[in-house]
Amino acid sequence: MRNLFNRQNLVALLGIVLLYAVIQGLIVFDIMPPFYKLTLILICIYIILSTSLNLINGITGQFSIGHAGFMAVGAYISAIVTAIHHGPLLLGLLAGAIAAALAGLVVGLPTLRLNGDYLAIATLGFGEIVRIVFLNTEYVGGAAGFTLSSKITWTWAFVLMVLSVILMKNFVSSTHGRACISIRENEIAAESMGVNTTKYKVIAFTMGAFFAGLAGGIYANYMYIIQPMTFSFLKSFDILVMVVLGGLGSMTGGIVGAIVMTLASALLASVPEWRLVITAVLLIAMMLFRPTGILGTKEFSLSFLGKKGDKNATSKN
Amino acid sequence: MGSSITQQIFQQIVNGLSLGSIYALIALGYTMVYGIIKLINFAHGDIMMVGAYAGWYAITVLHLSFLPALLFAMVACALLGVVIERIAYKPLRNASRIAALITAIGVSLFLEYGGMLLVTAQVRTYPPVFPETMYSFHGVIFKYGDIVMLLTSTILMVLLHITVQYTKMGKAMRAVSFDKDAALLMGINTNNIISFTFAIGSALAAAAGVLMGVYFNTIDPLMGIIPGLKAFVAAVLGGIGIIPGAMVGGLMLGLIESIVSGLGASTWRDAVAFLILILVLIVKPSGLFGKNVREKV
Amino acid sequence: MRLFRKGFTLGMIALLSASLVAGCGTTNSGSSDSSTPIKVGGNLELSGGTAMFGQAAQNSINLAFEQQNAKGGVLGRKLELVAADNKSDAGESTSAVTKLVTQDKVVAVIGSMTSSVTLAAVPVVTDNKIPMISPSGTNAKLTVDPANGEVRPWIFRACFIDPFQGQVGANFALTNLKAKTAAVIIDQKSDYSKGLAEAFITNFTKGNGQILGTEQYVAGSDKDFRPILTRIKAKNPDMVWLPGYYQEVGLIVKQARELGMKMPFMGGDGWDDPQLFNIGGNEAMNNTFYCDHVATDDPAMATFVSDYKAKFNSVPNAMGALGYDAANLLIKAIENAQSTDPEKLRTALETMKGFKGVGGEITIDPKTHNPQKSAVIKANKDGKPTFLTRVAPQ
């Protein structure tokens, strides 16, 4: 066990607490209008979504474009627990995430013998099937949607986001994470080195789905209404765009992508008719001039702070 | 005067085939572009939308009749396709495939919402260009448009197949698809070939757009999203990159949808279509007509 | 274990800058001196599948406010409509109303025109305690919570409800169309369509009519309705009840006629727009009927119609009239309350009696927040809806 309280960790922890405190202060003293709070919570939700998709697409090198399906499972299951059965919020969120993870397992096992574009279309198909199942379930309001009260506060969203990212980050840095990266780099070589590729693909899928489900739960318990249309393949594309924009394979890149896209969408809200046109142009320009995304596969790191104190930070990504 | 069960079944088959031929027409362009440069051109459905508007403009403003309007739309979209390829896709030819895919999503959004700025979100109605003639065959009804649709897509598929298989251009296209660099070394102008592919693919999309506008009577800037997705599914179902596969995939998808609806489960039809797709892929991972390429170590 | 090694700094910077931008936002909210206008939110369908309804209502509300402002406004202050586009989408409706209520600080919300979209905004206005008037949302659930049967305190409407509309439709089908059997086609995406279908089925079977089948579609993503129409054709009902919105209705009737289905089609107020004929075609729309709130050729509407025409150069639809009534209803409530305080406005709306709107008199029932209003039935003939009969509420 290496030192948990080295300088980098402490600085990062301090930064997170400070960030939380500043925003919480702005909210408590009513300086920040509630409309901006919506954007902040959405950023937290999208950070979880993009990092979890990054786990599948960026780290493991698979090609999933059905992430909204997992989000939908999490959203609806958690909504059923909290709104219909009046269960506690945390239980609802957990139930949603676990249900989504199970869905990830169910999809992952049979479809992982596909690769590339065929896997992509199969995941897309799965996402759409999930959506249509909810659309046909009157119990959760059918196509018209399901209204529930808003229970998620900024604190909930922020804490859950930070926890999710730390967990996923640790997974990537672990032996299992390395195995996943080896699949991305060269599946055949990985297999011949004794990496059980199917197992790790399924693990990545299940884990990605778990966090997508969590994000879906947060979304459902914040947004007042969930509708099957919200989780269409266009939502999956949104998440994919965030991941690629930030840098496929970079955990911090996914975070940056989520922040940039959500902020762009919020800042452009005053010109609704131009919003998506500008987004599209930015997206194309970004890809043309920097096809690897903002951060590429690099990680944004605080390691410069730790050079003196932390002798353990020797291995680099 | 209720109709018999057989009549109903045949009517549903007619319904399915005419819907399927639209999917097939869009899927042809999809599969062609994919076959040559391995790019999932998500903007394809939106090029179809532009084609529908171009045709609408030609008919209502320029007062052209159906065939000239169709040609007008096809030429306009062929040009658009080439421009899009040169600006957005060409610089990315050696980048990762996912970067190209994201660019395609960007182009798709741009066409949808740029189009919305230009023509507003309001639904436009196509003037009737086909005679409203109905044919009744033992109680099974099909209209003039159904026949035009099925014929157009069959003819275009055959033409396309001939072009790709038997002409010099087609040979060059297949060479580019097989190995771009080797083709370049053999003196093939790959840039021109790829542009040509986009031109043909987009022209096909435009044809589909005009036919769809005429057939369903209404067009709007977001009309390309759902058919685009369905056509993509059809192309994968048949084996993406394979021209007869796209045709068969499209017709199959149309039939599946109409049969599921005919059994009284209309709101489940897309789910069933996707389920069948996934099952087909699990059994035959590269589509119905696809060849399974063995991975070389 | 390098728990936090890879940083959050960039995220922090972005979040911080966001919060700074946020900090510069509105700080002097809720001031009510006489120089500032009274802001009223409009949660309207300005684009999307029912854009014609929202646009007509926006015009009418602006007209009503302008006329009032010309008379010196209300409480000595001018009225101002802050319109937000919900794109005819329930999800967008929630965020549109959140923006209106929390950022623009409106005193009340008018909208939206369709039931599902209005329903999505209900929790937002309820949590923020802001009154909301839906001009034309007819679903019963809007004002009365089906879970406990209690009235939703902050939601009002300016129109009749679907149980009444469905009853009017069923009676017309039974007595005037002499229908003994019917089929129903429901838009699965809309609470309005579901509620109206249910009301029709209940009343039609009560009058010894028989429902031969129900079919469903999803508005917005379906364009090919022949598979479900083929099923209905096989059952050969005397009439088809089609509660939906004009865009899909036009396509459905057109495709039905193409399949050789000649029976009458009938629906509710969602049909009310000239687009119906552009999409469906004049000939196909013959032998179709619909229930509506008002007839624009009604003499009581003459002043409103000519004012509207003078300003917008087009004839308003029934939704325009209801939007106009909702706006004037709100003005009247502000006058009665002598305040823009939401709680006082709510009370004023709840106790509203004998308000004379262009679409009929409105007396709000405090137990349901529903006004009692009569319905009209229109027949479509050669590209024009014509007034057939008026049905008074029991």
C-alpha cells in the first residue's frame, strides 16, 4: 500500500473541497441563479457518462454507441424505486446502477464476439430496444414519460460524480485496467500474453454500464420528468462526442469533453436556433485540426507537484 | 366488406415492400460509401433530406416535372456530397475511424439545424406529382407511387452493381476499397475515385429523398434521422459494403416492420427489427451477405 | 495507491469560471416598482409537431397584452410576455419553465397548448409556487392529480376537458353518423390522445356502440401508417375515432383513403389547423369531423378575429382564441388580486367567476380548476372546416 496522503492527493482533495465550498457558497447565499445550478448538475451527470463510456471505448478499445440505453435502465429503475415505491434516494440510485450493470452483462456476453462497426450497430440496437421497452410500458408512463419530484441537490451530484471518477480512475490504474488497455492496443497480442480478453471486455462493459446507470438515476431524480425519447441514440451520440472531443482513452479528457460540451450548450441557450449549428461547426473544426481530441490519450496530471515528495510516482502512463 | 386474411397478408407485404424500397435506396448509398472508405457516413440521411428539399424547390418554385426535378435534386446533392467529402472527410482519411465518425455526426447536425435555420422547422407539403391512381388486385391495393418506388430502387441497384462490377471506374473503386495505397501506386487517382463515390452515394440519397417526399407528402429538416438510421441497419443486415446486401436488407427491414405492425404490435416494430439485426449478427457477424474475414496474426 | 494523482484542476477551472459567469447573473430580481413591466412566461410550442398551436397562442397573448398596455397596463405597469420554446417536447418543457420561473422571474406562466407538454411543467411550477394557465391542455390529469384525486393548486386552464370532449364525440358518432361500430387510433406519445380515446370508448360503448379495435402509433417518428390501417380496414368499422394532432392526422387520413377506406374519421381539437388540409389533401379530408373549442366564424369572435387579422395578416385558429382568453384571464386575475404576488394570483384565479372570453364564459370550479365550456363540432368540406353544431355542457 503506497502512501495515500502524498502531496498530489492532498492538493487534489483540497482542490475538490474548495471547488465544492465555493459553489455551495454561491448557492447558499443565493448569488447563483438556479438556472446555472441546472448546468452544474448536468455537468456532473455528463462527466460520469463520458468517463464511463471512455472505459469501454477509450480504455478497452471497443466501439459502443448505445450508452444511452444503460442510462435509461438506470433512470427508470431508480425512478421506480424512489417515485413509485417511495424508497430512499441512495437505494434508488444503487438499484438503477446495478440494473444497468446487469443489462451491460447481458448485452456484453453475446455481442462481444462482434467487433468494430458491427459491435457499434449492435449496441445501438440494444439502446433502441431498451428505449422501446420503456416506451411500451404503461407502468412507467409509456411514451408520454414519467414525472417525479426533484430530489438531487448539487451536493449529491457532486459527491457522486467525484466518487465515480475516483473509482473508475483506480480501475484503470489497476492490473485489470492494464489488461483492458492491452486489449485496445492489440487484442491478439494481449490474448497470446494470457489476458482473458472476453472477461475483461465484459468487465469493462459491465462497469461502464453501472456508472451510466448511476448517471441515469441522478438525471431522473433531478429532471422532474423522464421520457423514452430522452434516451434515444442521439443521446448516445452526445456522450460519444464528449469522449472523443476530450480525448479517447484519457480519463481527464472525458471530463474536459463533458464540461466543454455542456457549457457550450448552456452558453448558447440564448440563441437556440444557432446552438446546434455552432456546436456542429465547432465539432467538425475540432476534429479536423485535432482529431485525437483536446487531450489525446494523455492525462492531465498534478504530478509536477509531487516530483519532490512522492517517490512512488515513477510509473507513467 | 371486410377483407380476408390472405388479402390482409398480401396488403401488408405490399406495404412492407414499398417502405423497404425506400430503406433500400438510402442503404445503397450508405453501403457504397462504406465499401470504399470504411466510413459510416451518418450524414447520409441528412443528405437525403437536402435532396427532398431540392426536389421540392424544383417542383414548386421552378415548376419542373417529376423527372427533371429528380435529376436536379440528384445533381445538387452529388455536388454537396463532394464538397462535404473534400472539406470534412478528406483531411481525416488517415486519422482514426472514430474521429471521422464524429465528424460525420458533426456534418449531420450541421445539415439538420443549418437546414432548420434556412427553411424553418415547419413541415412542408409536397405537391402531388404522381397520378393518384390506385390499382386493386384481388382486393390488395397499391398505388402508382409504390410501383415507381420499387422500380426506381431496383433499377438504381442494378445500375450501381454494373458500375461497380463491370466498368473501369468500378474496377478502380474496388481497387481503392481493397488497398488505397496500392491503388495509388498503380496510378489510380484515389482522391477522384473517392469523390466520385460520394457523388454517386449522395445522388442516390437525393433520389430517395425526393421519392420519400412525394410518397409521404411531408418533409421537414429532421426527416432524415430515422430513415437514415433504419437504412444503416438495413445495410448492416445485408452486410455493409455489399450492394445487393443493402437492397435485400432494406426490403427485409420494411417487411419485418410491416409484419410486426400487421400482427398488432406497431409500437414494438423497431425493437423487433433491432432484435432480428442483433440475432443475425450473432449468428453471422458480418451480415447476411458478408464474408467473414479471418483475422491474420 | 495514487488516489487523486491525475487531476481535477482543469475541471475545477471550468466549473469555477462557470460559477463566475453565473455570479454575474440576475441579482436584482423581483423588484416591483411601477416602472418595470410585469413579466409573464409563455411556455409555448414554437417549433416541433404542434408548432402552429404555440405560434397562434404567442401572437394572441402578445395581442392581448398590447391592447391592455394601450389602456395603461394593469396596476399601472405594462405587461410583457417572455416566451420560451418547448419544441413540442415534454422534456424541453421542463427546462423551458425552469428558465422562465428561476431566471426570468415571471409572475405566472401561460402554456402550454398540449397536455403532455403542460404536464411536464407541472412539478416545476408547483415546487416554485407560480400559477400556470394552460390555454388548451384538455387532459383531465392536468388540474387534478389522479393519484389522490386532489386538485393541483397551481394549475388552471381556459378550456373544457377530454372526458367532455370524448362524450361529445361519441354522441355525435352514435346519433349523427349513425355508427354502431368504431375503431380507435391512439398516439402513444400523448396523454391527450390517450385520455380522449378512453373518454370516447367509455361513452361509445355506453351508447351500445361496439369498439372493433384500437391501434397505436408514436407521433414524430412514424410516417407510414398503412400497416395499422390495413388491420382496421379488415375489421371495417362504421367510423374511426382519431384523437391526435393535425400533422399525423393528415397523414393517417390520406393513407387510409389511399387504401380505399371511405368511412368517416373523427377527432378532437388537436385537428384544428389549416396544415391538416395541406398534409391530408382536401379531398381525403372530406367526410371527417372534429370537436373544437370555438368556431372562428362565430359572431362572438368577430372583434378578436379582425384585430388578429389586422396585426398578423392571418386568420387565428381556435388555439389562438384560447391563448387570448388565457392572457385576459390572467390580466383579470391580477386586477382582482390587486397584486402580482403568486399566492394572491392563485386565489384570484381560483375564485374567478363569469369571466367573458371570446371563447365563452369562464367560471373556475375551485374543486377541479376546470371551467365549464361548450364545444362545437366542425365538418371538413373541400379544404375548410365548417361549423355544424354547438354542444353545451351538462
